[in-house]
Amino acid sequence: MKEIDFTGKVAVVTGAASGMGLMTSQELARLGAKVVMCDVNAEALRAAAATIGGAAVPCAGDVRDFAHAEAAAKAAEALGGCDILVTCAGGNEARCCKSNVPFYEQPVEVIDWGLDVNLKGAVYFARACMPQMVAKKGGRNLLSRFGYGFRRRRRRHDVRNGEVGALQFREGPCDRWRSA
Ligand SMILES: NC(=O)c1ccc[n+]([C@@H]2O[C@H](COP(=O)([O-])OP(=O)(O)OC[C@H]3O[C@@H](n4cnc5c(N)ncnc54)[C@H](O)[C@@H]3O)[C@@H](O)[C@H]2O)c1
């Protein structure tokens, strides 16, 4: 399978300061995209963006704040408009909030954190970025709780379960993308 060329494409990635968001940003930039990198950890985000260089536009903020989603969309618009949205911000609420009890004993604040960051954050970014993606008629919205791959033939969401080591965007069926 041949790698997809993202030259001229603009991506918005949340949770871009570490883990899957950072790997996704680096891979998209390597394949030619410009990347608006979003994360609540401004210091880590600066360091993460520096690993990419000129293709990265850091945009610090909290995905629970719709104004932040709008600021990211504006940054993407300045680059030509969002083509690709990848929402990686968040994680398991018990782990992230260091609340080591079973789900049925979790404080409601921890449950709220999980819903707000993982769900509301992704929905806010979709709301903010999708007008540009629809206008460009080729957008891809990757709700990246899981693994993912690209398929040229599919027009909308490409979301699949899987393990991710290092991301590789390739043409072809999703079950053929590989971790390395
Ligand atoms: N790492 C994996 O193998 C894996 C596998 C399956 C699913 N996931 C899911 O993918 C997502 C990302 O996982 P990861 O391993 O990259 O986690 P990570 O902790 O490395 O990265 C999450 C990033 O989100 C940022 N973040 C947290 N709260 C935020 C907020 N309110 N606003 C903006 N940014 C915020 C953090 O600062 C961090 O940089 C999680 O939902 C995780 O459950 C990860």
C-alpha cells in the first residue's frame, strides 16, 4: 500500500501534546499536512510543536471550552480551511483524575470530567471545524478513541478498533493499516 500524500491539507488535532495526538500530528506533518495542534498543557504543547517545526501551529486551550474549539477552527481557516479533524484529547477519567476506585464508586466530578473532555470536547470540535470541512467537500472527522486508518473510497468517518504503535496513513482497507 502506498502512503497518502497530505500536501496542502490542513489538520486539527486535539490532545496533541502527547501520546496518540502527538504521533498523529507528527505523522500528518511528515506526509505533508499543516497541523493545528491543540492541548490544555501549553508547555508540553510548545515542546510537541517544536518536534514538527514550521508545519505546526500550536493552539493551547481546554476542549471543554467552545471558544477554544472556535479559536482552533479560526487557526485552521487561516491555513486554508480544515480538511482533517482528529480528537485525541482526554482519556480514561479514573486514570486521568487519579481516582482509583471502581466505576460505581467514582465521584460524580470524575464522571463529569470523562464526559466533558472525551465526549463534549470532541463534539465541540466537530461543530467548530465541520463547516470548513463541508465547504471543502473532502473532510475527514476521526473520533480517535480507538485506532484508525484512512480509506480513499469511504467518504465519511473511518473509525476502527485497533492497537496503535506508530500511526501509518496508507491507502487501502482499514484492517490493513499496521502499527510499528
Ligand atoms: N494510547 C493508546 O494506545 C490508546 C488506545 C486506545 C484509545 N486511546 C484513547 O485515545 C485518547 C488519547 O490517549 P493517549 O494515550 O494519547 O493519552 P495522553 O494522556 O498521552 O494524551 C492525552 C492528551 O490530552 C490532553 N488533554 C487532557 N485534557 C484536556 C482538555 N480538557 N483539553 C485539551 N487537552 C486535554 C492532555 O494534556 C494530553 O496531552 C484517550 O481517550 C485514550 O483513552 C489511547
